[in-house]
Amino acid sequence: MGDIQLDLLFFINNQLQNPFLDMVVPVIYSITDVRVIFTLIILVLIGSRIFKNNKITKIALYCLAAYCLSIVLIMISKTFYPSPRPFIAYEAIRLVVHDNGFYSFPSGHFGISTTVLTVIILTTDKHKRELIVLSLTYLLILSFVVIYGGVHYPIDVISGGIIGILSAEIVVHILENYLGTKLLFKP
């Protein structure tokens, strides 16, 4: 593993250590869990059907499909490239968040978040610039959280982001160009 990556990991996890971050990081980590994101997608999907909002239903269904693809790709990557979490590999790395026991590479937290945000950006017409800025801010905070928490290396975050973007792009492309929304909605 590269020296820059380890230097960044040790800097974020050890040198930036303080009681405030030790309190806030686990909360952010918990509310960005993949199960929470899945639940939010389902709730938005149900709500959009109750209120008969086809645009939101479409986005939620695309998010759900991309979420599933991303989870599969992340789990395949974790199986073929098993990498121990930083707090396991290095005694000096502190575990600040609850560890789920899976391998480190790639980051599921970051991958799933990137997937959903990319789908929303790709399928939304209004306020795209604001969505991009908010998404990048969220993802920057999340990348800090998973590294500070001691559960991911920087390369895990980058690879999770790549899987997330690819999953979103593939699903949106297939649903928009090959299956179309005519299967889901009446014109």
C-alpha cells in the first residue's frame, strides 16, 4: 500500500483525533449505513406512489435498481480482493465506529451513497448545480468519516465511488435507453 495513502490514513485517524469528532463521527457513520439508505429509498418509493408522483417514483426505482447493482459489485469486490480493515491491520489505527465485520475494500458506505446521489443527479432536471455541490459536500464528509472511523483506507473510498458512479450510469442508461419508462408509467 502506498505511503501517501497510509500517511493520509494515520493523519486523519490519529492526528485529527479529538473528543468532538469521536462523538460525531459514529453518528454520521450510523445514519449513512447502507440499510438506512435502502429504507429511505423504499419510503420515498411508497410515498411517491401514495401521492401519485411519477417523477419521484421513477427516480426511486432507478435508485433501487442501481443500489442493488452496486451492492452486488461491492460484495464481489470484497470477495475477490479481501482486505483487512485498517484498525485490524495497524495497531495504531483507532476504531471509532461500529465495525460490521466485512472486508475493507471497497467502501460500501461510500459506494452506495455515491450510487444514489449519482442517480438523483442524472435523473433530475432542476437545480442540478446545487445537487452536485450538496452531493460532493456530503461525499467529502462521508469519506472523512469512514477514514477517521478506522474502517477504510483512502483507496477503499475511491474504489467505492467508482463502483457507485458506474452502477448509477449503467442502470440509468439501460432504463432510459433500452427498457424505457413506458414499462413503468403510462404516458
